[in-house]
Amino acid sequence: MQTSIDVVEPPLRSASSLHETDARRPAQPPIAAAAPSGRTICIDGFNIALAKGSGIATYGRNLLSALSAMGHRGQVLYGPGAKRVASNVLNEAALVDAERGRKMKRTERFIRTLTSRAGRTAWPVTPSDEVVWPRRGGGRPDAVSYWASQDLFHMANRSFAAYRKETPVTFEAGAETPDAMHWTATLPLHAKGVPNIYTIHDLIPLRLPHTTLDDKPAYLALCQAIARRADHIAVVSETTRQDVIRMLNVPEDRVTNTYQAVDLPPALTGRSQSDVTIELEGVFNLGWKEYFLHFGAVEPKKNLGRIVEAYLASGLTTPLVIVGGRAWLDEGETALLNQVMKDGGPSAQRIRRYEYMPFSLLISLIRGAKATLFPSLYEGFGLPVLESMALSTAVLTSTGGSLPEVAGDAAISVDPYDVQAMTRGLRALDADEDMRAELVRRGLAQSGLFSVEAYKGRLAEMYGRVGLT
């Protein structure tokens, strides 16, 4: 597609992302029955246990669903704040208890931090129909069973920060122990006696250190420890794969790019346009395809500050809707936005900001948007781009990180630091209905490259490399 707005259009790639906003997909699957064949693969529940979820929580839930569809038995390892008790119901309740831990005395905290590196034991928890899991947190994961070890993630992180030692985990005998452990994030943990697979989503704390609050030496030490120990490393883009190979000195055959899949609930995607239009008008006073949308956590790499600057400079009256809670280092990203909103002038009337959005309403907002704006500085994948294309919405994105891999030639792509190019892109999207229609057509085709079936095939190939066939 030829335009005059500094668009970078890589060729459509043959692929061989929920987003980091506070809105999450509700789900409450039935208790899974053990599959007659396949392997038992456990993933960590570090992000899945978060009340408001995260992009990595969505990754973990999608991974569990894919494992089940592949005939494997998924498990989740949690680190609740409560001790183990005799009641299975109470042990399950602890996995989703609103009380996320307890205060420890200084001496106890020191001892537990010191001894964590010696190892922790996980006990089994059987899912039941008695405990109702919070739907806003994503519901009960699609797993056959769970494991728990008190304060596992908290103490492991403290121990690594203090001693640069990983915490080994042993699964208690007598229950169905996993054939492999798949850690969905960079965690200072490893399971004893089974293959350990780690997903590294990106190396942004090292690539864009000014955009995160991570302790950079500790982060690099953790990534290097994972690189040494992992039986295999999964990544979600070729960009991240090359970063891992180059920056962590990992052989190419030990890193597999599985990408991610877009898997949106049919109950939401199948709603009629008229129903969604009524909802948008009733809840937000917005018309169908009459606003721009940006969604994602408010942090430097999401580039919200330049999005707002470009939008205001465009002079457009089409509203801009911003959805996303505060994350870290957000002051610079929201300075102009906050000043405009405080002044309350005409510009303020053009912008709507929401820190939280129920997942069902977010899907409606994506479907009804004239375009999604996601010109991030750098991404390990970029689920908002993929989800928007799958929901028939045009996209303006950037040349940063993996975003060209995800968008292909199905989006307007600009230099994320070039505010004027963004402004021209916004004006073109607002004025050119034919361009938007063509982007929607291409976007649907591009999103098909990241189907659930394609994702399962890439997972199967990776697991085969560690003997999990």
C-alpha cells in the first residue's frame, strides 16, 4: 500500500499476542479431565495469580489452552502467602485469596531469604467446584491440577537479589508430577529432575534501560543464569530470538520462536455490529468507527506521550480514547495529557481516558474504533496490533522491535520517535476510508498467520526438541 506519510512497509511474512492493560479476559473452564495420552507440563502461576493480570498472564493462559488442545495435561505452580493446611478447599482458596501474603518479622524474612536457595517443595492442590475463581482475574486456568509453595516467587526473587542463586523446586511425591516445567517469564527458579523451558518475552531492560525500573545488573545476571541452565528457551518473536542469541550468547538451536496466538472469545467477537454500536453509544457516547483507540499500560515504551502530541497536532476532532492503568515512569508520558485535561479547553474534550476497562467492553472498543494507535518504542511481540487486526480494525504501529513482524504490510508503520510522521498517519487514517478498508482486509489475512493451530504446531516443534513428543 503506497502512502505519503513515511510509512515503512515490510513484506508480508510467513510466520514459521492480551495486551498490557488492566482489562483481562474472563474465563471459568470446567475442571479438566486427564487426557488419555500426552505429557504433563507445568507452568508457573506468577503472573496468572495477579488480580488484574498482565500480558504474560494472558500468554500463560493461552499456553495452557494450547497444551490441552494438543493432548497434554497442564498444571500451574503457585506461590500463595498461606501455609499448607489439611483442607484441599482452603489450599485452593489460598491460590486466589485477596490477602496476597502476610507480614514477616525481619528475622524470619532473613532466614527464609537465606535458605530459599537450598530449595523449596511444592505440594499438590486439586481443583474443585467449591472455590469460585475471580472472573476479572481470568477465571480458573485450564489445568488438570495445581501445585503450591508458600511465598515461592517472592522469596526466590529476594534470594536471587541477595545471593545471585536460583531456587530449586521439588514436586512432592504421591501426586502426578510434571514431565517438564515451562516458566512463562524470567524467574530465578528451576524444577529438579525435569526439563526446564523458559520463555523470554524481550530484553527491554537491557535494550531500552531508560524505560524500566529493573535493577539492570541483577536482571542481566538472571538472564545469564537462565541461559546457562535452560534446557530450551522459547521466545515470541524473531527480534527477541536474535537479541537472546546475541546478548546472552545462546546457541541458535537452543532458542525457538513460537510467536503467540490470537484467540478471542466467540461470544464477544460474534456480536452484531448493531449491538456493539448501541453499547458504544450508551456507555461512551461514541459512534461506530468514529474514534481512535490506544490501549496498554502507561509506561515509557508504549510511547503515549508522543501519541498525544501527534494527535493534538493533527487538529482532528475525531476523539482519542486511551485505556490503560499506570505502570512505571509514567510522568513523562502523561505530562502533556494531564496538562491538557487539567486546562479543560477544547483539546480536553477530544480525549477520553480510562484506567480500567472490563474485557468485554475493551473488545467492543477495539471493534468500533476507526483505528488502533500502537506506535510503541519496542515490543517483544505486540498483542494489541494482532488483536486489532483480528477484530477488523485498522492499525497505526511503529518500526520498533518485533512490531514489523506482527503487522507485516497490514498497518501504517512509522518511526516511533517521529511525531510528525504519526500526525500524518493519523490524518490519513481519518480521511481515507478506502485506505482503512484495505488495511482491515490485509489485517485479517495477517492475523491468520498467528492462529491457534499455527501456534500449536510451533509449540509441538519446540517441545520435541527437549524430548516431549
